[in-house]
Amino acid sequence: MLILTCPCCGVTAEETELHPGGEAHLERIGPGGSDAAFEAYLFARRNPRGVHFERWRHAHGCGKWFLAARDTATLQVFGTYSAQTPHPPAQIVAAIRRARPDWQPHWTQAE
Amino acid sequence: MADALATITRRDGFGMVTIRADLDRSGDAIAEAAGLAIPGVTRITSDGSRSLGWMSPDELLLILPAAETGAAIAALTGALTGEHALVVDVSDARAVFDLTGPHAGDVIAKLSPADLDALPADGLRRSRAAQTAAAFWRIEGGFRLIGFRSTAQYLDLILRNAALPGSQLAPR
Amino acid sequence: MTHTPSFRLARGGRLIDRARQIPFRFDGRHLRGLQGDTLASALLANGQMMMGRSFKYHRPRGPLASGAEEPNALFGLGQGGRFEPNQRATTTALLSGMVMQSQNCWPSLDADIGAVNGWLSPMFPAGFYYKTFIHPRAFWKHLFEPVIRHSAGLGRAPSDPDPDRYEQAYAHTETVVVGGGIAGLTAAREAARAGGRVLVLEQGPVWGGRTPVDHRDGQARIEALLADLGARPNVTLRRNCMATGLYDHGYLLAREALADHDPDQGIPRQRLWRIRARQVVTATGALERPLSFAMNDVPGVMLASAVRDFILDYGVAPGRRLVVVTNNDDAYRTALIAQEAGLEVAAIIDARPRAGGDLAQAARAANIPVLTGTGIARVRGGRHVEGVIHCDQSGEGRPTGAIDCDVVAMSGGWSPVVHLYSHCGGKLIWDEAEAMFRPDPARPPLGADGQGNVTATGAANGDLRCAGDLERAEDATMPVWCMPQNAPYKLRSKMWLDFQNDVKVSDVQLAAREGYASVEHTKRYTTLGMATDQGKLSNINGLAVLSEALSQPIPQTGTTTFRPPYTPLTLATIAADARGDAFQPLRRTPIHDWHARNGAAWEPVGQWRRPYSYPRAGEDRHAAVNREILAVRKGVGTLDASTLGKIVVRGPDAGRFLDMLYTNMMSTLPVGKCRYGLMCSENGFLMDDGVVARLTEDSWLCHTTTGGAERIHGHMEDWLQCEWWDWQVYTANLTEQYAQIAVAGPKARALLERLPGSIDLSQQALPFMQWAEGEVAGIPARIYRISFSGELSYEIAVPAGRGLDLWERLHEAGHDMGITPYGTEAMHVMRAEKGFIMIGDETDGTIIPQDLGLGWAISKKKADYIGKRAQSRSFMTDRARWQLVGLESLDGRVIPDGAYAVDAGSNANGQRKMQGRVTSSYHSPTLDRPIAMALVRHGPERMGQVLDFPLPSGEVMQGRICDPVFYDREGGRLNG
């Protein structure tokens, strides 16, 4: 059973106090989107063995959503961070790199 | 018959007001209207009669004598005029219990996965009590625990069960 | 009657109190033990070596071990609701008046019918069930399965509810040390010096593990450590606490026995500890391995360590004349201790070519015959050891002599207890020298930070001598997996590897010959290490035999997966306090007690309890529903609607936010008005509905379905926090702040006007779909003119604490009008009469509003709302989607809810094609005929057509498609 530290209130909570929300950083496709893009948004999910970005809500706590970078195989948590960001922030990327030097981001970094 | 680990008392007579606002922008106005300092993250401030708890980065809970609720809501609403904020009466939505006695912490430890040793003297922990949402903080001689009104009987039952005489957690 | 049991030694027994005798009953016999005894030691003291029968062959069995690994001596303990099967005699403390029953035998332990399985054992090889009970297929259901089920299972389940209490508790610690032996206590001291919280768990009632038994100064060393630890405020020492499983991120489950088999204490029987530790130290010791020689399961053949434990711990002699058989030096301790206790040690049979260590020297000096290079060819005896026949270890079992004895102490070496280390991903390495797997420190279980969070210490780490006298030089252990080495089938088929599941050397070899190369497959095929063993005794011996049969090294074979729990946990312990009234939270409205007093029949709605109806004397639930409906249609009724979700949404962007959330336009709703709204998921499917009221220029109140409040509030916060985080919107879930009462019926206005109040309830002042605020009966209230029944209806929201007050005032005032409380079922029928949909009836997670004729509630003007894009997908716009219609039953009977309308032809699987299904179906008391709603392909275009609904009975009911609004199509009744 996982423990994660909520970045919004600093409380280290166990899984039963949290509510999982699936993959993070999905880009919403609205009415203008193509069928293919919408299908990918609705149904296609990464399922990596390794580094993964997830949504969690501190449901039995401050109620805020946050994001976690985690290894799905070792369950190592690289960090938790604000849900209000389109991509993992630099310090999370750096933490992942320290532990997984070969890991490559799957997004193109605008900043 | 040994004593229960803690005395469980259902408390009435509290007013409660949820305040949602940008605490950086509006903290001073809220503090003045509430009559209490803005608590730090996951803390609760108190003057003996009123308490102001940090619930979320943009949410506070004011707990006060029920009779003062209406005036407090008016004061807070006035103080936040022009700001994006929400001030609502939640007095009737809650059930309040006091857990007092030498082993009150044991009762919490049987119901919540929170680490009480990590709870500061002025800490407010939102967590769960068994299967329902609860928040608690330290009061004289024990803890005050709040949950939802609809689960009051469940809370009362699990608190009393956890306080069963002779069941303290210290090794025997 | 008192007598000194014949096998209790005159001296010794560090754990027993000779002054305190304990009476107990075993299979109906009245016996006595001593305070401090386990069930096993008490029975041995009474000369009762045979303690059970094996699972498959029903062979007589005695205790093999002295601890948690015991496979044979399992009893049914207690009576009635307190009966428990499979209680381990070696770890269960004897208490006064205990009643124990032997298992796996009928009619009795001594005369067991099932033992015929043993005579037939050549017919029950590995995989017997798989091979035998395949054909003919019909036999499985009617013959094989019932017979196997009757004889399967260890022990029997209790028949009554468990009357004891159980509880759970959380603990947080820097370090948890599992094991209270010398290694664990030493590690605890080290950890404690670092300053963090340290929790030490010992599975049994006494500290020290093997050290007090195996070391001259053991007891003193343990006491010194305990004194040190006891003086440290950051250390908690917990006995009788078995760590059963280690999980992710340092989460450890442990079971603390508080009042096992001792209900008179009035405290919880067991406590499940949920421990979260940053570091876990496993100091769980090692388990001695049996040796595989023919008839090694005859009662009286025991582990060498168990023999000396019974002597030193309990002052019990397992026999009078002992033979030790070993492949290592440690077993010599047993010989020396037994001799010192007054037993006759007939011989030490050592498989190794030579034995020259200090302990062997001491044995020789004590005139104990030592036979090296020797093994046991066969044990003599059936229900009890009578002697051994020995042979050359390197040969095929040709007898070299016979020795009479009544107990055989065997040692095949030791295996570290690696279970906890392995539960959560820690890897093992093969230690060639000691022929054992031990934790690989380079591949430990990982914590949240990616660093190893479990270390093993002491014997659990392979340091097998940590408990003993380090100053004594020992010779190396010699791996012995088969005794003698070249034993023929006749002997191998009597060598037990797994005593509990009756798996022998020959079974594993047969599995290998039949192609089972994987240790995991072999385990399932042979049942090796299943049930309570979980790799404790049988693991290494079994996989060594498999490796030899496959001609591969042991590390290549590997171990089976070690799974929690290490020892069984009862379901009651896992459930802890969550049983009976505390099974789950039951949510009550402020008016709950009134409903209960007035005879409500309850309907669970999520965790809420709502009145289904209020049956009167002589009335069943359904008669009550009909009466309630007619009362509302003709007079006035009240419904407790407090469970409806009530979420306030406020802010400069609240209107735009609600426009995204609902399919229709909420931003244009004027202050003071209400609008029915539909909420869809991003998949386009209808997920909730309810009336939205605009409270002020920048605030709205959203009603959700009962049970939807938390989910919809979470849904709102999800979108606000994770997608539109720059929008200025605050929400608050006020569901429990308000009691809400629907007052419905043509007399609703007249009733409310009888109560003093400040709100003008007239049609002009408060028309349909508007709200007003003020006082009702002196209570601050908000009244919504909304209707789910189709009648003139006011929903009144008041602070929850005043809800009961208002309800009672209404009933007082409406008494002469025949005011009637109505429940959820009356509400359901009335809404169906009106053709209103119900989330969960007409919707099932695959239904879009367009399917339900709710296109009017979908804004065409909005560029976007949640679900809009999905609703333009080709499948969603398919004209052949099933659409909502009404149904009239042709024969006047109610068509069953959920019945399917069949179509002509069959699908690819040969099933009848379907063209629709019933979503709601009731008898309408208002119309005095059945009504139903259904989803039907092209339904709205097929008015008047008749559909066939075959029922499971074979009967076919028919329904005619009609308009779903059965009552008051014009809606005139809404205005009273």
C-alpha cells in the first residue's frame, strides 16, 4: 500500500486516504478534435513498466488533486507536484534522471 | 471493570463556517472578521472560544459558539466583499465528539492511519475514522473529532468500541 | 484424580510453572498440563505422541516441530461460535478448561476410516486428481466433486458466529524489528541508539528465540538486552505479535494475540496491527529442515531442535530412548541435552563421512555412539517409533544394523526464514556452504524513496550460529536430500517432504519425469508447500529433489513465491471491528428516527437508508406504496429528500463552469429560477441529473441524485483543479447542512399556508421552477417549486437540525387533510407515471441523453460541454440506438423489469437477436394498470407496435409501444 506526500498540504498519506485518478497530463480534446485525437484522449493510456505520471486526490484530507511521478515496477516515488501544470516540472524530471539515467521524457519540453 | 480508554462525548452547540478564499490575498480580512489569526498549513488557531482550522490551501473552517454564527457569517461576508470568496454555514452538517482521558490517542490510533506523534500541539489532521471522513485536533485532555452529521451514530459506535476498557495499545 | 504425567521430567522446563496445574480435554479425555505449557508439550507430557492424521492418507502423525512451522499437530479448538480449526498445538498456550479435537480423522484418531487412503497410497500419486477425475465428465458434478468436497479442507469451519471481539490499530515507526531473539534485540538496540522510534515484535510469549536454549549464557544475554531496551523511551517491545506480511512502502501487518482462547478477560481477542515503518529488520531466525528417509513421518520422528526445546522449555521428554540423525553439528546439542536430562541416547547417525567438531567430540566424550557416513534406511513402527534400521548414506539402503528407540531427532540443516524479506520483492541468493537460500542484500525490497528498506539479521540472514556458542568450532553441514543417497523407489515413496499435504520424494520425482520443470508448476501439481506450510519445512528439500531430478543446480530451480500471511490470519482479525452495526457507515437523515418510529421499510441507497414505504398494520410494502401514491395524487404527502446532493457553486466563472458541466445552459438562468440539468461524463454518457437553482448573480445551487453528492462534488473539483484551474469558482458540498422535505399533492399549498411563514406561496408569487427564501413555521427555509411526482410540489430546505421539527409541524398541520409520508418506491412509481427518467434505471453508464428523448435539455448554442464531443461520435449518432418509449402490457400483468424484447433471427453466437429492454416497470395505482418504460430500437417511430418479451420460465409476455408519459401529459396538475 503506497504512501504519497500531498504537495498541497504536506501531509504524508497512505493509499486509503487518497483517491487515484489515472494517467496525468492528458490534453483534453473538445468538440473541434478529430475522431482519432478524441479516441486517444478518451481511451489510450500509457501503461509503462517504469516511470509513470499519475493523478491522485487527497480525498480524506485537503481534497486537492496532485500529481505523482512513480515507477510502476519498483513503486519508487520520484516526487509529487501540483496538478496545475501541463508537464512534470524540472525538479521532478531531475529526480527521475538521478534514479533512471536512461529515462527520456515522452513530451517535448516547451520551456 | 476497568475504565474505557477515553470518555467519548458528543458535543452540541457549535457553529461552523466554511470560508473559501485566496488566503494570501484575503487572510488579513478574514483574520480580523473571525477574530483569530490565520492558521498555518494543517494547523488550527484558537482563543478558547473560537477556533480557525486550515482545511485546504483555499479553505478555512471557523468553529464558534452557535449563537455567534450569524454575526460571524455577516462579518466575514462583509470583509470579503469584492473578493472571489465563499462563506457558508455548515453548522448543521457536522457531528462533533470530544475524546478525553489518558488513552484518547489510542482511540484515534485504532481508527485513523494518521501518525499522532507527528501531529503538533496545534495540528489539525483531516483523515478518516475507520470508513468515514473525519478531522481531529488536540484539546485539553484529549482530542476533538469532527465528522459528518449523517454518520454520527456510526462514529459514536466505532469510537466507543475503540475505547473498550482494557484495550489500551501499550504492551501488556 | 491427579497423577504426575509420565513424560514430564523431574527437573527443568524454563517456561513452565510446576505449581500450577491446568486441566484440559483432548478428544473427550480429561488431562492435566502445567501453566506455561503449549498444547503440544502438555500432550507429550501425558504420553500422547499421536496428535493428528495427515490430510491425504490419514497417516498417524505426531508433532514434528516446536514452533510456527508445525505441519501435523493442528487441532480444532473451542466449542460453538468459538470453535476454531487448525490451531497449532506447538504455539497455542494451554489454558484451563480448553477443549481440543483432533482433525482429519473419523470416527476417531485411533480408528480412522480414511486411513484406507494410506493403504491405497500407490494409487494416489502426484497429480492423482488431475489424472483421475477427468472422465466421464458427468461424474465430476455428481460423484467426484461431492466426494472430494466432503473430504477436502483442513479441519471444519465453525458453525456459529464468532462471539469474540477483534480490533485493529495503526503504528508508525522509524524501525520495526521482527523477531525477539538475540539478533532482533541486538538490532533493536542499534536502531534505538540512532534515536528514532523502534518497535520490536516477537511472535511468541517469551523473548530470546533460540538463544536461551542454545547458549550457555543465553538467558542472561537476553535479559541484559531487554533491560537496555526497556529503559529506552523510543523502544516499544511487543510480544505475542506475529508479523504476517510485508507490503509496499514499509507496510507491515502483524497480529497481536491479546486474549486468545480466553474470552473471560473481556478485551479484544486479537488486534491487527497496520504498521508503517521506514526500515524493517527481519530477525526471524531459521527453521530446521527434516531429513528425507523412509517412514520419516512416524510419530516420534521430530526435528532435533524440537526435541531439545520440549526438554529444556517444558521439561518434557518426547521419549525415553533417542536416536539423533543429522548432516550437521547442531543436532549434537540435542543429544547432549537429552542425555543430561536423563534420556538414553542410543546413537547419533551422522551422514557425513566424518564428524570432528567440538560438539561431536563432546558427544563421544559422553559415551554417545556416533555412526558417521551413515543414514537411516527405514524407521520401524506405525503409530509410534519403535526403532531405526541404518545403512550406508552413500548406498541404496542395505541394512547395516538396527537400533531400538522411541524418538528420532533429525536435522537436515537450517533454512533462514526469508518469508517477510521475499513478500515484497526482496531476492534470495543460494548459499552453497550451508545449502540454503538467504536474503540477497544487493536486491532488497525497496521503499518509497527507491532505497532498500528491509535488512535481515542473525539466523534470518544466514548467520546460523548467532544464537549458539560461537566459541565452539563446528564442522560444515553436508547437504543430504535423500537418505540414503541412492535409495530405490520403495524407500523414496515413503520419504515425506511435505507432511501436511502428504507429498513424498517420489511424487516430486514423478512430476519432474512428467515434464514439470518449473518449481511453481510442480508445487501446484504435487501440492508441495501448500496450505499452512507456505515454504516453511518442505521448500528446500522439495526443490532440491526437483533440481536433482532435473539435473540442474538448485539456484536454477529457484524457490516458489513466498506469499503472506506467514502464519494464517483469521477473517475475524482482518475484519476487526467492521462487523455488525459497525460493518459499514450507515448514513441517517435528520428525520431518520421519525421514519423508524413510523414503521418505515428501509431501502439502502448507497450508505443512506431511505424509507421505501411506511406499511401500516395488515399492509405489505407494496400495498403501502399504492396507498401512498393515491394519497399524494388526491391529497398531500411528504417525502424526506434530505439525501439529495446540494452543492453550492460560486464565483465570477461559475456560470461558464456550469455551462461546461451540464448539457444545458445554466449561465442564462435568472436569479430566483430553477432549471433541470443533465450531467454527462466525457464519454458522453449520462451520469447524474438534478435541479439547479440560481441563488445570486454569482452563485448557483446544484442538486444531485442521492448518493451522487460526493461523486459529483469530486467531479466538479477535478475539472476545476486539473483542467480549468484559472477559472474563479469555489464549490462547497452542503448536502448534510440541509434537511429537505418534498410536500407534494393538490393540497400542498393549502397545507403550507396553514403554517406561519413569510413566503408567498401563491402561483403568481412562486410559480413552477422558482424558489423563494424566508421562514416556514419559524424556521429559516428555502422553498423550491419543483416536482418529481407531477403534482403541485414544494421542496423545502431547512438547516438539518430543524428538519425533524418542520416534518412534525407539517404532519401536525396536515393531519385532518390525511397528510401521508411517502417513500422512495412511491416516488419511483409517480415519476414513471410521468415518464421522468431515473438515473440508474433508465441509465446504466452506456446511455446518452439523446437516447432518452432529452434532446430538449441539450443546448445547441454551446460550443462545448463535457460529453459534447463524445456525443458526436458515429456510434452515438447512430439512428439505430435504442430509444426511450413507454410500454403497455397486453395482458394486464407487469412485464418484469429488465426483460428483453427479442427480434427475428440469431446473432453469430446463435443467440436470439434483441431489439430492446424494459428499464422501469410498475403497477400504476393511479391508472390501475401496468406501466413500463423501455429502450427500443427506433422505438419512438414504432408507436403501437407489439414486442415479445420471453421470460426465463419460457412464457412470452407482450407489450405495446406507447408514449412514456402515462399521466397528465399537459402538466396541469403541477399547478395544483
